[in-house]
Amino acid sequence: SAEAQGATGLPKLASPKYPQNLQSSLMSAFGLPVGAPEVFWASVPFKSGKSMHPFLLPHLWIAALYHGLRDRWDKTIVGPEGALANYWHNIRGTDFATKHPGLVTDDYARTIPLGMHGDGGAFSSVDSLFVFTSNSLIGLGTTRQTRYFMTSVRKSEIIPGTLLVM
């Protein structure tokens, strides 16, 4: 279908010389989607050894939305009018708000609360992926609209106890 629309070089993409670098091959061929943040690479310990692994960092997603997709930023990050003030008002007495080492009450009006989520498919006969996403805690929309992909890892490669340090 892509070839019928004029795309060239597809056989080359279908059989890259180094399959472990498929992400790089695709990025080289197509570039980043319009408005997408740059990919960050970090050295991550896996069962097979340390290797460089790609991440889309939450603060870069948020900046990309702010600059390129303002309607989406307004809905999925900022949420309805008053949501930010409401959030901070509702948690003002919690341990999170009172004991957080870097949270200053004067910054509440400019501090968007983020959540991070990790989940893996439950497959017993094949290896599956563990996917990490982030989202604004005050944004509106379905899960698909509000969660932003950070990275994914094969479950079989995860070293128990290392998820929080990745």
C-alpha cells in the first residue's frame, strides 16, 4: 500500500542489516513525527547486559505539546479551568505535599502533577512488553488520549528490582 502511494526503499526497511537497530533505521528513513520530542538514550542494565535504551521523556513530551499541539496540551495536560488549583487544594495536607523536598507552595500554580504508569501484557507462552507511560493527573480524555509513551522493555530482559532505577 505504501509503495502504491509512491514510497520507495521499503524492502530495505523490511530487512535491516542490524535488526536490533530497527528504531534507528526507521528514524533515519522517516525522521521524527511532526511535533514529537527527541529520543533520549540511557544506559540501562538488562539481563543480557547493559545497553543503550530509548526513552521519550515526559517533560519533553509536555514541551512538544505546548509548542506544537496547543489544543491537546490544553485538554490532556492542563485540563479544565480550575483543575490545577483544585488538585493542589485537595492534597495540601497530605504527606506528599507537606514532606516533598522540592515542592514549594508558591509554585503550585505552575506545577502540573504527573503520574507514571508501567504495565505489561499477561502472556504465558510468549515474551511480552512492559510499557511505561506518563500522564497529567488533571488532564481530560480517555487513557489512549492522555497517556504518553515513555519506553517499552521486553519482560524477559527486566532484572527484578531494577524497574525503579531505570
